Amino acid sequence: MKVAYLGLGVIGRGMCGNLLARGAELTVWNRTASRAEELVKAGARQGSTPAEAVRGADVVCVCVSDTPDVEAVVFGEGGALEGMEAGAVLIDFSTISAAATEEFSRRAAKKGIDWVDAPVSGGDVGARQGTLTIMAGGDPDVYQRVLPVLQMVGKNIHHMGGVGSGQRTKMANQVAVAGTIASMGEALAFAREQGMDLDKVLEVISSGAAGSWSLSNYGPRLLRGDYNPGFSIDLMLKDLRIVLDAMEGLESEYTVTRYLADIYKRMADEGRGHLGNHAAALEMGWKLDSGEKD
């Protein structure tokens, strides 16, 4: 299968490594061309523009930061739609607005291009290991056509409904992740102030009712003072803003989500947006005895 991949951030590079390892004929593109060097050495081809990269591809994958970035990469000058042929499928792995996703799908359909929104969860670790959770929205038949590609990069793959359903599922996911990180910071701060062995506490609560992917993967990083980003504060803030936009006019007040967004905004405003999103625990009382580490 001929696959083009546009956007080589931490997640994109990890996914492309798995596509190559599992036999895809891969062409890649990234705004900063040097990010493609390792993939080219591993066997990928490199396009100079999105339009060039996608020519002849059966499936085009996009993974960029935000809604305007998807629009630019797909519909802008030299964008993917200029090079895609009718019958090809675009999979958008980005986390963006569901309403915009529906609009993009309609625009692409005018050229005979099918759209699947497939945001992911699992961070840099899941991308490298090919164990991402994928939340897909799109026509069921189109989903089945691209399922082999999704299986190359993910482990827990779910069809959530029509176009936009994947993005709406990811919004709920991000609220839960941000909430888990905040409560984890407070729990570890409390355990530390009680004089507990933090490694033991983390091991025990991770195996009980409080257990989660975030606790098991981010907890050890917090204990090491490792705030390097697999997914950054800035990106989580972007996602929570998308959620808040979608919540406007709905019945519930969503006070927890608004509180969480304030935490991430404060960190971004303080110049800590480059840190991993798990560093939000620092706003909940968590500190190492040796001080915070950037």
C-alpha cells in the first residue's frame, strides 16, 4: 500500500517508523525538512510539498498541531488536495475541531476524496511502540478500507461513528487525561508530605481502582523529575480550548474542564508550555525536594 504522511512531530515520526517496519511504501513531508532525515535513511521517500508527497498515494495521513494547520496542509497552496487522486482516503490523526473536521470532509468529497478523522492517544511511547489507541470517525466502508494502515500504527482501534466522531471522542479523552494528571500531582504531593515511600505508593495505587495509563506512564516521570514532552503543555491547552469551544451552549457547566484549562493556560503564560503535559502536576503541589526541573 502506498502511504503518504504529512507532519513529522514526535507522534508522526513514531508512527512512520512503524509504517516502514510493517511494509508500507512511504513518502513523507514536513515543514522542517530535516525531521525526515532518519525516515529517509530507513527507506522513506521525501516530498518537497504536501502535493508532491501525496501523488500516487492510496492513503494520505496528516498529523499536525491544530485546525488551521490541517486546513493549510490539505487545502492550501501546494496542499495535499492538489496531488491526491479521486478514490484516495485522507486519515487525519491530528486533534482538531469536530465541526471543522465535518467541513473539511465535505470539501474533500467534492474531489472524490474520503475523510477519516482518527485522533490518537498513547503519547510518544505508544507512537514508537505501535500501541496507540485510535478513535476513528468516518463512513464504515471507508474505515474498513484504511483499517490495515491503522493496524500498522495502533493497537486499540475503534470506529466511533460518522466523520467528527473520532474528534469528539478525543475531546472526552483529553478532559480525562488532564484531570488524571491534576489529581495525580495532588495525590503524590500528599503522600510525600505524609512521609511515604513514593515509589511504593505509585506502584500500589497504579494497581488498584486509581490505575490508569497516565498514572503508570507519567507517574514514574514525575518521580524522576522528567518533564520532557511526549505531548506538551501547549498542545494540551490547545486541545482543552477546542473542548471548551465545543461545550459552549451545552447544558452542563463543565467546571472541572474550565479549571483544568486555567492550569494549563497559567503554565503556558509562565513560559512552561514546552514541558510535557504531565508537568501540570507541578501546579497541584507536586515538587521534588531538589526543586522543579525543566
